[in-house]
Amino acid sequence: MVTKKIRELQKKLQGNECIFLDGATGTEIQRRGGKTTLPLWSAGCLLQNPSLVEEIHDDYIASGADIITTNTFRTTTRTLRKAKIGQQKAKELTILACKLIKDVISRAKSKKNIYIAGSIAPLEDCYSPQLTPANKELIEEHRELAKNLKVGGVDFILIETMITIRETLAAIKASLAVGLPFGISFCCDKYGNLLGKETLEEALKAIEKFRPLFVGVNCMPPQDMNNSIKKLRKLTHLPISVYAHGKGHPDDRDGWIFEKGVSEDAYVRYAKKWVSNGAQIIGGCCGTTPQYIKKISLGL
């Protein structure tokens, strides 16, 4: 279903307006002292300290973000089962994640529309396409999360960090089944191919007929983004989204280690190149903070 808010977002995108997505949630929870050990990752904070998640959303809105993403990257029954937490908690945590954003928006000083994006990510590790479950599991589990996101009141679904076409299609079908529009973001290598070794051309052919709001790339170092952006611009007329890593790198225990990486000012320089190459929705992925979003919202 296309709501008035989504029509407004589409109009902005058709008018080539730059839209700002928020930055990282999981690594920002960790940076602020929250627990993010795997497998729960960012979902653990919904159990232990939901006010911290709320604080992060608030800071991203204050930094200029137009789109705020739900902290539902790992609120799936699969993840909760691995963490030995009752699977019935999946719905409860997903709806809580949505409520936290709605509460922040209701208190925000900004009167502009803030769009709530419901995050759907790969069911297994984002860097391990070989772990992608069977189609039946993908469809059932993504549909469950999409259904919970709809109950929670998101504006659209953000199918993000996708590494295989197969799982992307399952998440698309889940979004369509609950009547929510969706955007898609792939995780690629520096050559512009999905981590599952499929090409962006193959991916676009598979998804374009479903009419996503936008398509893009995320969860990659900023210096590795340009090949993917250029390929997308040649392959599609859809709006393009980009959100890259800031400081740090993945860690098998805590999820992320903060060292080295790209500063806020350097990130803005990369973002300017992305926009000149055709990107329109700009945000941040792991290792970025509200300060990154503030810098790009003022610098683009």
C-alpha cells in the first residue's frame, strides 16, 4: 500500500532531492557501552537497555536524517533461538523497535516528515553467502519479520545487506505479502558483484519488475563503493542509495572493533563522489555515528 508519506518520498526522489538515511545502530550501541555480542548483535540492547536505542535514533534525527531504520537486523526467531531466548520474543522485540522510533519522532523538534524503514537483513551472517538457508525457510522467516514490522507501523521495508539474489527475492515476496513498499541494498565486493558472486546486472534483472522504491549498496568500505554505484547507474533508472562503513572492522565475538577507518570529513568527500556518480540516498553503515550524518547532511 502506498501511503501519503511514501508518495511524498517518491516525489522527493523523482525531483532528485538528496535524502539522508541514518547511520549505524549496532556499532553505535557498542560505542556507547551497550552489549552487542553475537548472535544477538544489536537486538540485545532491546532486551537490556531500549532507552539507549531510543537515544541513538533521537541523535540521528537531530543530525539531519530523513530516514530512521528500525533496530530489527537480528530480531528474528532464528537469532533468538541461537541465543536460547524464547522465539515468541521476536514479535515483541520487533514491535518495540518500531515503537522506540515512533516515540522519538513524536517528541522531535523537527516538523519534517521522518520515514521509518523496517530493517530486514540476511538470516545468517552477512559476509557468508554459503550459509544462506533453503528457500522455504527464507520465505517463512522473512514473512514473519515483515508481518511484525507492519504491525509495528513502519513506512517501508529496507531489505539491506543482501548478498544473494535468492534471499533478496524471498524478502521482496515477504514485503509484498504484507503490503509494504520496499527499498533494496546489496552488499558487494570492490568490483561491484554481490558477495554471493552474482552480478549486479543479474540482481537488477531479478528485482526491477517488483518496483522497489530504490536500490543501492551498503556494508562496504567507502573506497570500495564507486564500482557498484557506477554499475547501478548504468543498469537502472531507480534512485540509488549508498551507506558505507566508517571506523573499524567486523569482529567474530563483539561484532565490531573500532580502529582505523574513515573520518567524518573523509566520509563527506566520498559521499560527494557518490552523489556525482548518481547516488541520491546517503547514510552510514557500521562504524558511522550521528556526527557522520550531521556532516553529510550539511556538506552535500
